[in-house]
Amino acid sequence: MKIKGAIRWRLKVVMDRCHIKTVQLAAFMNVSTTTVSKLRRAEFLPEINEKRYIQIYNAINELCDINGTPNRKIMPFDLIEFCPNEVRDLDLDFQNVSGNARKKTHSSGEKKSANEIAA
């Protein structure tokens, strides 16, 4: 299915503008350089949770202070860009979209507690 609109991930652009190296961001966030490299190479918004998004945002701003470039600090929405006219091929499956993004799935062998069944 073709869909119009895309959310572009701008981590590479932001890191370049702020003079932040992959190794430096990885060390500051306490993750591997491979993790940061994958995030940096992503063209579209990667599947990351809110906590990771905020961690990236805060790390970049802290590193701007450390690197002596406080005038290059970013806002949260500097990491993304909405391109309304971009056409993409997406396989949208609205029937299997969960309303609760934090809900954990259970394997067929696990029993659910009474609280989970009531939820």
C-alpha cells in the first residue's frame, strides 16, 4: 500500500551540526557504538521508546555543553522531520495494532494473573 507522509529521523544531521561523534554519544548514553551507529543510519523514525528518545535528546544537549557549543542545543522535535508529500510503501495492519504500547504479550504456556485478565 502506498501512503503519503513520512517521519524522517534526523539524528545524523543533528550530530553533525553539534559536532558529536558516534563514540562520544555512545559512551555518554552507556550503549554500544553499534547501537548509536544504527540509530544514526536510520532514515525514518526508528522503533524506539519514549525513554530512549528523551535520553538521546538530553545526551546531545549535555554533550553540546561539554564540547563548548551550547548555542547548538536542540529541541526534541529537531530529531524528527515530517515530510507530508513523501510517498512510501507501507504494509499497514490496523487489525493487529495494540492500543497499549507497553502491554507485554504472553506466550501460550504462561498463565495470566487475575489482574492481567481483568485489565
